[in-house]
Amino acid sequence: MLTIGTLSKKTGTKVQTIRYYEQIGLMPEPGRTEGGQRRYDNAQLDRLSFIRHSRQLGFSLDAIRELLDLSDHPNRPCDEADAIARRQLKQVEQRMARLKALRTELKRMVHECSGGRTGDCKVLEVLRDHSECLTEHEEIGA
Amino acid sequence: MLTIGTLSKKTGTKVQTIRYYEQIGLMPEPGRTEGGQRRYDNAQLDRLSFIRHSRQLGFSLDAIRELLDLSDHPNRPCDEADAIARRQLKQVEQRMARLKALRTELKRMVHECSGGRTGDCKVLEVLRDHSECLTEHEEIGA
DNA sequence: GATACATCCTCTAGCTGCTAGAGGTTCAAG
DNA sequence: CTTGAACCTCTAGCAGCTAGAGGATGTATC
């Protein structure tokens, strides 16, 4: 029987976050002591590890909900899990492409700054005038 | 004299967002008509373009606040603007590195999935057991 | 059995950066 | 003068947590 604190340490998830996962139905309601404190078993530890690892790989909580559901039904075909992972991969690739364009632009800004007064600062100038950019970049909402 | 809608179209910023920027003090309070509607001038259009462009380059609203302040004082040395841009560049590079590790892992997961039942799905298996990962990856909070 | 104190509990509010909607007013064209 | 698009304010919501108040519990030690 594990306390929430132990679970927290074992998975690297904050105590508050574990309670939050329970609240949104991602973690099941655990057993309680007479005094009302949560006690977990190993299955729940595994589940939290799964969640945590999926988060590290960038999956949304909604995607994780689906993945957990699939994981709970070993006899279903796994196309769906595969599709979710592919979707995630695609997203990651898109984000990388956008970041690449940003990096180019930022590098250029920084390299051209000559260290004078803000009045002639290349960094600020570029921000003032998008037409000075070589690449299209659209980071907002990434 | 520009309406908020015109400003919105010219900069690609939603009307609500412009009002939000005003609320948090990023945009100045504009003049108003007798009836209470906002009217902007070109200086304010420029300012919003600056904000918008900076957002596209991934700067936080706090960073933009600093950059705007620097831009308003052309006689100060521009080291600071340069530092903010360098910081941003560093962040972008860190995020790219993290995404790269993720991509590797996701690719591997997807390629190894043989299309059977969820019980033997490689995707789910990897999520269950971090030790199957080749790389360290820590996306959370990216 | 008493005491200390770390850990637990619930609840509310806050973070970033918007976005959406309700319910009502103003402006400009015809 | 009427219509209808665009404006106004206000509140609440999104993801995914995180922090803090104010109090109860569990366990180790004496």
C-alpha cells in the first residue's frame, strides 16, 4: 500500500498533479484509510507511470485517455494506438519545422546586432518590420 | 483613425486579443468616439505589428514588454534587446533538441508496431516501460 | 499514552495567452 | 429613419498543472 507521496517520488509526478489526474478521471479513485488518506497499489503505480511517460512523449491528456483505454483491452486491434502515435509524430515534425524557421530568423537578428544604441538595434528593427525576415514563420499556438 | 476591426485585419490579430493586450497594458488605451468605440492611429498600428511579429517569433508577452520598452528609448545601449533575443534563441534550440529526441522515439514506436492486437502493440508497450526508450526525453513543460 | 511533526486532506485561485459567448449599444450606408 | 454590421463590457472557459490556506491524520519516539 503506497501513499500518494511515495507514488509521487516513484514517478516524478507532483502530489497535486496526481490528485488532478484523479479529478479528471485519468487515475481511478484509490482506496482510503479510515482517516481518509489515499492508498495505492502497484497497478495504479503502473498506470501513473504510463501517463507520465506518455506526457513526456508529448501526448495530450485526451490522447492518453484513449491510449489507456486501448491498453485496458488487449484483444482489440491496435491500429488505433498506432494512429494516435502517428498523429503525435506528425505534430512533432510540424513543430520542429516551425522552430527551425524561427531559429534561422533569431540567429540572423542576433548576429547582425552591432552592439550600439537601441535606436539602431537590428533586433528591434526586425521586430518592427516583418518584411526583413527571410523565412515565413508562424509560431503562435505552437 | 482606425477602428479595432481594421487594426485586427491589418495585423492578423483577433479583436478580442487586441482588447486583451490593452487590458494587460501591452497596448496603450486608445482614443474613443463619443459613443465609446476605440479609434487607433498609425503609431498604435505599428506597435501592434511589433507585438504580433514578436509573438510569431515565440517571445513571451513579458519579453515583448521589455522589447517595447527598449524600442521606446532609442538612446539606451541595446545589449539588453540583444540578450532577450539570445535567450529566446537558446530556448528555441533547447526545444528543438527535445523534439528531436521525441521524434526518434515516436518513429521507433510506430515502425515496430506490427498491426496485431493491442495486447502486443509495441506502441503501448513502450509507453508502459520507459526502459525501452533509447533516448532520454523530457517534453513536459515545453 | 502523549507529543511532535511530516505528510496528508479539501478547497480556491492563479499561471499563459488567448478565445467564445451573452446581452446590449453605436456607426455608417441607403 | 431604418437596418445590420461592427462595436461595447463582462464573465467564463481552454490545457495542464501549481501554489497556498487552513486543518486533519499517521507514525515514530519518549
